[in-house]
Amino acid sequence: MKADTDPVIDAFRKNEQVKSVFWALFVAMAGRVLARVLDPATAQQIVGIISSGVP
């Protein structure tokens, strides 16, 4: 059984709301990971840089 994934991928690419949710989750997870690895102040600066470049 094969599924045609191209229409689904195209729909996600064109949907701005999905992009916004993806980037919000990405930035949130990056912040949590960085806060565990680095000190919180440095993690906040890095997340700020990532957030400013997100479309």
C-alpha cells in the first residue's frame, strides 16, 4: 500500500499557520535544550537570535 505524500507536503508548505506553529515549537524546544546545556542567560540570548530570524 503506497500513500501519495506530495499533496500533503505541498499543503504544509503553503499553509502559513502550520509554519508559524512549527517555528514556535522549534524555538521553544531549542530554548529548553539550550537552557539545560548552557546557563539560562546565554540560552535566552541564543533563542532571541533564532527568533529574530524566523520567518
